[in-house]
Amino acid sequence: MNKKELVEQIAKIAGLTHNKAELAVNAFIKKTQETLAKGDNLQLIGFGTFSVADRAARKGRNPQTGEEIHIPACKQPQFRPGNKLKEAVKRRNA
């Protein structure tokens, strides 16, 4: 499913116009980005938690030349699914 399909499904389920559903999806994405950029977590009980993880500096290899390169430390967004989401996927795939 892509963003357009998600907007269509939300509009249908919530009884919203396409434009209002798109505004809601865009607002959710924007606030999630802003929250993570500040270093905060976004927890949706039953769905999951969006957070920021520190990734340590490490050495890597250039796949074309084999030359060793330094990969700097960075912050990376991550998502941990909640129990209800895990169970829904488990039931669907069983």
C-alpha cells in the first residue's frame, strides 16, 4: 500500500473527504518527523513506538574498490511494533 491508497482507505473508513483524509495523513507524518527530530518518542499503544536510536561509528568497505571507509556515528529512526500489531500480523499469516 502506498500513501495514496492509505489516504483513500482512511477517507472511506472515517467517512472523510479525500482532501481531509490527506490532510490528516500529512499532519501525522509531519508531527512524527518533528517529534523524532527533537529526539522524543511517539508511542501509540497497541500499534507501536517510533523512536530515535544512536548508531555508533564503524568501519565499512567500498563494494566497488574494497577500500576501507569510516562510517560516522548518526541518529536513526526506528519503529518497534506493539503487541496488538504483532498479534494481528501473526493471525493474518497463520
